[in-house]
Amino acid sequence: MKNSGPNILFIIIDSLRVDRITGSLKTAKTPNLDKLINTGVFFDHTIAPSDTTNPNIGSIFTAQYPFRSGVDMYRNHKKSCKFFKNLNENDFFRCATVPNTSFFRTLTKDFEHTDFIEINPNQSLEDGVGDKLLKQIQLNSMNSPWIHYVHLLDLHPTKNQFLIPEKYNDEKFGKSKYDQTISIIDEWIGKILAKVNLNNTLIIVSSDHGEYISEYTNLIHNIDNLENVFKKLKNYLPFLESMANAGNWQKNKAPSIGTQLINNTRKIIFERRKSKLKKYLTESEIRSLNYRLQWDLFDEIIRVPLIFVGYGIKHVPLIDKQIHQMDIVPTINDILQLPNEKIFDGRSLLPFMKNITPSEKPIYLETATTKPKSLGNVVGIRTPEYKMYKPRLTGSYQTKLFDLKNDPLELNNLAKNEPIIIKKLSKMIFDIQRSDFSKEKELLKKRIRQKRRLLTLKE
Ligand SMILES: [Zn+2]
């Protein structure tokens, strides 16, 4: 007979910034997330290793840095499946509600049930995803223990394309469309919670990365009809048609040349508009118009919320210590009393939940890239005190160093004044990169020892 739990409900709200659900910048209405925070354990300094979805989700499920697991935009997606395989071996029914992209199709390939969310246009909770999700969560109880991995796209960076139902199009639900969407998500979280028994369900709520949000977004990004222009152009220039079909990132390939053409044209237009706006906006307002996957690793794109609640989790006050996304799986394993692997870079957060405060670890960072077979522009490190990042290859772009304690908004670049700190932090980057080899070496040595032992036994 199957046992009755614990079940796991793992919700990733794509592109959710932590500072939009707590703190002074919060304008969304989130009674349900508040309740989870106030009854569970909330880590408000959870750091993502990069600035985009696939490597970060890969980092969560492999409990390794992306550079170590090799999970990037296009490669090694299979490596993220192991956590779910282990759960399957422990009799878990595996269920998912995830975007219909190559990465998530691979991740959920042998799940017992998967509902896909179409990403073009983004299907939202209000648009049917929510109803389907509620139905499935109710059905899950027939297959306990279960894990349901939910990856919501409602906040996905469609910039000004948020569709806000009339009811929420009001300042009381948030100052921006992004914040109003958070209010909508929160209401659905309330509906989901009503269907789940918290006594035997472990709930994890987090995000894959943050996002740049600006009230000036419309001034820059309002060129929705660019695709239509290209479609019309195809009639006059038929070769565009074949270009547009040459590859498809949803099929695990690079974006088609047509898509790349549209994206590049869009970028050129955005940059021109941005430089015109520079005269009128403050530095941080200009920064809010940035994109991910470029030359920066500000906290707004790599700091995400993390909540553990339900199944035996006792409330402790907000934990503001720096932790990593790759700590999530070791924590789940620890709670379920499943073994953690030596190759994990992440560690269990259970001591924090028992009011023991382990030391904070420096976190290696890098920007990701959408270009196949290449690496992101910058690498960096975040300690509780400082964040530093610099070009991966020597380039003209300057190194950035921020004093996180005294300048949490990362406005003053100290790189030129603090060569000793830069040197120290560069060494930390080098040590983490190098530890890759030492871990491999350690494993290799262990295997050799085991083989020798076996040979001796045979003798
Ligand atoms: Zn994402």
C-alpha cells in the first residue's frame, strides 16, 4: 500500500523579485504569500547563480552550480531529472504544470502527469492554467505521496504585454502591471492552498530569477507590431520565410534567424529610445530599463524569495542570511530523510530552520547567454558584504564592486578604489571554479580506492 505523504508542492513563480512581495517597494496585495511567510520559513536573501531560467532551474534540481552541472540554455537538461527519479524510486507520483519548452519537456519526460503551459502567448492562471492546476491538485490525492512541480509564467518578461483583468486594474492591487499580476498570482495561491493539506504536504515557493521593472517600460518597449511588420515583409522578400524557420529554440535549438532578426531590431530601437530618455531619468530609473543576459548581475535579477511551509515546518522569523537556490533540493532531501550527494554544491537549510545559523557561503555568479555553445559575458561573486563581477574574458567593460551592507541598491561602484578587495574576491571566484576539479579528483580517488578494495577482496 502507498503511504500517505509527505507530498511536495513546488511552486516556481518565474521572474518574481523578492522586493516586490516584502519590504518598502511592495505594492501588490499578497495576503496568501504573507500567510505562508508568517507560518513557514522565509529566506529573503536567496541568490540565483545566473540571470535566466534554464541554468537556474538546473541549479535547483542538480544542487550544483551551472558551470559544474553544465546545464545551460541548450545543453545537459537531462541532468536535472535525477532528483525526480529519486523521488520516483521512493514511490512518489510525479506531476507537473510547466512551460512547453524543450527544457521542461525533458525534465518531465517520464512524469506520470504533465500539463504544459504554452509560452506564446503566455498562458496565465486566469487564462485556464489556474483551473487546470486546481483540478490536478485535487486529483493528486489519489496518488499520495506525490510531487507537483508548478512553474508559472504569469510574470514572465513580456514587458508591457501583461493582460490585467478589469478587477485588478486598480492601484490597490499594485502600482505597476507587474505588481498587479503578483496580486492575481497571490489569489490563486490562496485557491491552491485551500485544496492542500498542509499537515502532510511540504510547500516550497520560489522563483528562478528576478527581473528589471520600470514604470517607463511602455516608452521603450511599445513596439508590439514588429512581428507583423516582418510578416508583411515576408510577402515581398520570400527568403525571410526560410530564415524564420531555420531553427527553433523551443525545439532545443538556437532562436530562428527570423526571431533573431526581430529581437536584434527590437534591441536597436530600445537602445536608441533609452539613450534619448537618459536626459530625463535618474541612473536607477535608466537601470530599470535594462535586460537580463547582458553585463550586470544586480540583485533585482538574481535575488528571489524562498518559502518552506507545511509538513512539520515550524515558523521561525525571516532569515536574511545569504543562501543559494541550489540549497533547496538538499533541504527537501533532508526533510524527507533521503540522502544528499557528495557532488552537491548546495547544502541543507534545515539548521537555519532549527534556529542554528551556519556560516554564510560566498556564491559564484555568472550571466547566462542565449547563444548556443558560448558563455555569458561576466562572472562574479556575492558574499554577505560585497558583490563583485567582471568580464569573463578581458574586455572594455568595467569591473563592478558594491558594498552590500552600506549600499544595498548597488548604486556606487567601488571597483576603482578597492583593489585589495577586488583581488580577494577574484581569488574566491578562482577557488570556486577550481574546486570543480578538486571535487572530480576526490570522486576519482574514491572510485580507485573502491576498485582496489574489490580487487583485494577477490584475491
Ligand atoms: Zn524564468
